[in-house]
Amino acid sequence: MNTILIASGKGGTGKTTLSAVLSMALAERGRRVLAVDGDCGLRSLDLALGMSDRLVFSFADVAAGTVSLSRAAVPHPLNEKLSLLTAPADIPFLRVKQLRALREAAAAESYDYLIWDGPAGLPGELSLYSAIAGRSIIVTTTETACIRSAERTARYLEEAGLHNVHLVVNRIRPALVRHGLAGNIDDVMDQAGLPLLGIIPEDEDIIACSNNGKSLLHFKKDGAALAARNIARRLEGESVPAMRW
Ligand SMILES: Nc1ncnc2c1ncn2[C@@H]1O[C@H](COP(=O)(O)OP(=O)(O)O)[C@@H](O)[C@H]1O
Ligand SMILES: [Mg+2]
């Protein structure tokens, strides 16, 4: 099972959005995916997946052993390959041992991917989550402050022993890139010091879908949905050329 921590330095870069669309893109490929909302107290992955009214138990309940994973994980109404474990309303006191037990339970239930939607900021719960992840994807925009925080987060994760770290650059505005007014992707990679896994364009349908309880990948094929499918293919070892506009 692949355990992937979706992280960033600054908040609002698109971690939850990426967690949702990537989880659905992997499920579309037939993989069993457990998406976990790791943003305790500020959960929003349920909204990004269009599943807000269906959740009772959180990942903390499963980690603490109060409820089984099969009872707490809620299947997505449009794709049963994808299940969601939501975040608790408060910040729980958890040990690495308990999160490892959760990961083992997911592996025992034949999940192929554990996609862990992380919180913003350092170190917080990130140190706990990084202890169970096999790799991390750091999400940044092309804003300098955001790239700098991505670089710091990557260094932090590497010091914590997580070396398989890639970058996704989100909210790219094609018109600005064409006219040389937005940061060049190569420069973003250089500044963050990380290899690129993918880029996601600015896509207003993300907000429309989230506000209306819809899954983006069931709604459209191009834009951020295509970007997510490309990232899923690369994660699975396919060589997919960068998006063009
Ligand atoms: N590519 C994008 N295009 C348009 N809006 C986006 C995009 N990515 C994220 N957003 C919006 O930006 C806001 C923050 O995204 P979110 O995924 O919640 O960030 P984070 O989880 O890192 O805090 C949300 O309102 C989301 O809908
Ligand atoms: Mg989030």
C-alpha cells in the first residue's frame, strides 16, 4: 500500500483539492483508495469530495481503537473504490503507534493507496503523519512566499526521514504563463528544490463543485480534472508529458 502525505507550508495552497481529485483519479483507475482528512478541527475533504452529510466517525476514532476501519470509512456514492475517513472536530492526542495501526488496518483491507490530506504549518501534526508516510507531495502556488514555505516543509520532512518528496504547482493561470507574467515552472522547481510531479491550472469549477457537493472528476474532463488524472498516471509509473496550453 502507498501512503502519501499531501503537505504544504502555507495554508490554502490546494492540499485538500489535490487530495480529493487525486483520490478520485486513482479510484477511476480501479485502485482502492482510502482518503483521510488529517486537518483536525478544520476538516474540508468531505466537501471537496461531495460527501459532507455521510460521516460519523473520524480517523482518530479508528486510530484510538474505538471503532473499526470498515465501520468508519465511508464509500464514495459515485465510486465505491474510494472511501473517506474524516478528521475529528478537535485536535486529538495520538501516538505514532496508533497511526501505524490504522495504516496496517488499511493494508489488511486491501487498500492500494492511503492519501493523507495534511494540515498547513510546521511541525504540528505533520511530524506524526510523516512517520507513517512512504512519500509526500508538497503543493505550492507560484507565489514566492508559498514556494519558500514549500522548500522549508520539504527540508523538515527530509530531516524527519521522509525522502520521497515531490512538488505539485497549483493554480497556474495559462494566460499569464503564456505572456510570461506568472512564475516559470522551472524557476518554481529550482526555488523549492524538488522534482515536479504535476501542475494544476486555475479552474473555477473546483469552487463550483465543492460548493454544490459535486465531484469534479464526474463533472468535467479538462482543466484540473485532466491534471489530476495525469498526476495519478505518473504516480503509477507512466510517463505523461506536461500539460500544454
Ligand atoms: N486549481 C484551483 N483553481 C481554483 N481554485 C482552487 C484551485 N485549487 C484550490 N482552489 C481553491 O482554493 C481554496 C483553498 O484550497 P484548499 O484545497 O482548501 O487548500 P488547502 O487544503 O491547502 O488549505 C479552496 O477554496 C479551493 O476551492
Ligand atoms: Mg486543507
